[in-house]
Amino acid sequence: MKTNKQAGFSLLEILIAFSILALSLSILLKIFSTGANTAVVAEEYTAAVQIAESLMAATGVETVLKTGVSSGVENKKYHWQVSVIPFNLNIENFDAQLIPATLFKIKVIIVWDNDKQIQLTTLKLINKEHEES
């Protein structure tokens, strides 16, 4: 008795296997490209926050703390603006003359790629005697 058994895969099985492989690879490539893009965006935001924190720390230390706006560009990409304005406490029965310091609000805005931006705000004190000299 002769049996005619074929060993191997049929053409249909091979086509289905290649289709599943192609679909799996396209999904994996999409996942990796999305992850890489997210990493780039996170790196940009990290750099922007570092620049903003540096500018905020330098205001009043490396430069005189006075009312005004300054701006510039860092790394040919990050456009920054630092604004310093007096900050008044609105508290009842509060006499600002009794406090020997002036409070300033410092706002740092970093813009890049024309659509991404961060903004940091803080308050800093300056001694009134130092302010007048």
C-alpha cells in the first residue's frame, strides 16, 4: 500500500505566515517610532525647564532685580522672556512701609518650535536699602 504524504507547507500557509509577520512588524515599528518621538519631546521640555530655572535663578543674583522685561535666544532654538514686576500683597491691616523688603514677581517664558512653551513663575524679595543703592 502506497501513501502519498507531502512534507512541508502549502502556499496558502506561507502567505498567511508572511501576512502575520508583516502586520506584527508594522505594529512594532509604530510603537518604537512613537517611543522615539516621545523621548525627543521629553528631552526638549527638559532642556527648556533647565534654561528657565537657570534664568530664574540668575535674576536678582547675576543681574539687578528691577522692573522690566528682557529676552533672548538660547541654543538657537529656545526663545526666552523674563519679566520682573512688583508684587503687592493684598492683606487687610497690612502696612507695606513696615517691611524692609520689596516683593517682585518673576515670570520666565520659554518658547520653541513656534508651538511649544513653558512658563515658570516665582516671587523674590529684595532689601529696600539694596534697591535704592
